[in-house]
Amino acid sequence: IVTPRSSHRSALLFAPLCAALRAARAVLCALKSLGHRMPAPVRRQSGGASWPEPPLLNAWISKAQSARALLQLHAQHGERMDAMHLGNLWNKLGRHLKWQTASGEMGDSLAGLAAATQSQLEAHGCHRPDILANIAHGAAQAMGADAPAARGLFDAIARAAAD
């Protein structure tokens, strides 16, 4: 039961926290309006190398503006991508390449991505049907179901789904 006295106590307890949150929000809005960008959260490795946190990498994939940008992200961070990242990547690639024919350098990059995805699925598996569906659907749209590189990937997806 909330009484006037208990609600007053709660208000006194949470007032400083609410004020701090309002102040932080105001600072972030001011920085954003000035065009200031917050640094990307990164993990530091002992050798000085850094890489983005997994949620940030997923956000970069989601916000990529072209198939070339997606393939560039994979070239830079592919070894750190798990099945969820790859599902998101293939889903976005399928959207970007739905009505195009990938050839030349783009076709080679897609074949490399298909091989990397196949290796990831064979090494680590995936027990989420939605992720496997995203990979399959995106690969079919981006490469076509009959592409030689797609066949091995589709076989790996089928094996992962059966496990």
C-alpha cells in the first residue's frame, strides 16, 4: 500500500538519481547537436589490438548502406563474427543484392563469405532456426540458390539444423 509518507520517502530517495539522469541526457543531447560522436566501445587485447563489442558489430551490420560496406565489415571483423552476426549480415546482403547479379570482385567476396559462414557453422553449429533461416534466405537472394559456393553453405545449414 502506498501512503503519502512512503511515496514522499521514495521521491526523496530517487530525486538525486533522476536529476543526474536528466543532466546526463542534456549533456548527450548537447554533444549530439554539436556533431560530437561518442567513441565506439572496443575491447582491448593484450597485444594492443582492439575490436568492437558484439552488439556494436551487429549495429554496424544493421546500419550498413550497401553490399560493399557489408563485405568490408566482414573483411575487417569476420573472424570475430558468430552465427548471429553472420545471420544478420546475410539477411542485409540479401536485401541489398536481391535484384542484382554479383560478379567479379563482388562474386569472389560472396564466395569467401559463404566459405567462412560454412566453416563457422561446421565448427560451432547453430541451434537457432531463425538465424539459419536468415543465412539461407540472404545467401539465396545474394548469390542464387544454384551458385557453387551456395551449395556448400546450404549443406552446412542443413547439417546445423539437423543437430
